[in-house]
Amino acid sequence: MTIKHFVISCVFLSLPLSAADLTEAEKLLATPLGQSALNDSSYDSASKLEAPMPSLGCLLHPSLDVDVASPLPGVIAKRPASRGDYVEKGDVLVQLRAEVERATLALNQAQSAYGKRTIKRNTELYKKNLISEQEKDEIIINNRLFDFEMAQTNALLRQKTIRSDFAGVVVETYLDPGEYVGEQPVLKLVQLNPLFVEVVVPARYYGVIKKGHGATVKLGAPWSSEHDATVDIVDKVLDAASGTFGVRLKLPNPKNHLPAGLKCDIRF
């Protein structure tokens, strides 16, 4: 090698190399010991936390799905609620025949009224020492028994009228007026406000989704709308076969505009 070639080689080697000119091995050797591993782990952790979750399929369910039955056997006198009807809490759903109970109540009321008059008359006699303390007590106790019987009859009458425990919609009826009610339900009532959003999430996101977190639920046609939902339940047991776990969210539906059974997409 000539002196000229030696000088050119030294000058070339002394020039700084750009990042594009370095190979992966040269980059690794140029990094101080321990810094590469730290940077890589920080990057992986940050990317997992900051990377958005994919959109997942979901399904809307009623928050309550109840088969309404009667606490007492009997014959249906009328059923004001029919399939598709909206009912408020306390509305009458089914009325059973109650002629016997109403007649018994009238008898109890007459007995109670007679007992009160008897107590009043005998109180005056007791003050005049015309009856004993024991006789007076027996009269008072008998009248109280009449009151207890009347309260029992009233309770039976109330059970003959089946009322709604919540605001909802009747989705199915099983029995009609004139039919006998035993242990079988009379109708099915569902609550649509709020709706429950059920979604199955891959196990790798377990611990990321927590109760109270928000999510966006997207509905297809004809609604083509987005709604906010809140995580209500995160299952504590994973499904080993599918590698997933279940999450339930609450979706407000104040005017019952959205029906249950809709498929949807959700993004946390």
C-alpha cells in the first residue's frame, strides 16, 4: 500500500457513520451494557398499555328476565297485560278470582265491628263491677282475634292481584282468563332499562378491564348509532378451552328505544 492510499483509508475510517450505515450488530455493540434490554422492556410494556384494544363482538340482553307466577293457585279473572305492553312498577298484571276471599272479608269486618261494640258495653259493666276481670279480658281477646282474621283475609286478597315489581315489557303470555293457575308462570316480563351488554374478551386483556371502566357500543342498521356503557361485572374465572373471559356492561336505555337481542360491536 502506498502512502497516498494509507492516508485516504485513515481519513475514511475517521468519518462518523450514520445510523443507516450501522448494522443491527453494530448498533447493539454501540449501546452501553444493560441499556438495550431496558429500552426494549419499556417499549414492550408501554406498547401493551397504550395500544388500543380491538373492537369485539357483543350482544344486548335485558337486565331482568322474569317468569311471573302466582303465589296462590286459582282461576284467572282478567289479565290486563298482554304481549308487547309496557308496564310500570305496581301495575296489575293478573287478577285471580277472589269471590270467597271478599265474602270472608265482609264477615270479618262484621265480626270486628260487633266485637268493638261488645267491648264498649262490657267496659261500662266492668266499671260497675257487674262482670269479672276475666270476662272482660275474654271479650277483648275475641275481638282482637276478629281483627287478626280480617288482616289474614286482606293478605289473601292482595295475593290474588299480581302486580309488576319493575317497569318493563311483556314479551310472552302463557295463560289466558278462565284458565287455572298452579305452579306454572302466567307471563314473561323483561326489563330493558338498563340493558346488559355481554362480551367475551381474550384472556390477554384480563386485569386491563375493570369494573367502572367505560366503553363505546356500536349498533348496526337500522340504528347505526353509538352508545356509552359502563363495566358492571368482570368474570373471575377464565374459560380454559377458548382462552377468554366474560364481561358484562350496563347500557342506559331510559325510553326503551333499544330492544334486547341486538348484536353489536364494543371498544373499551
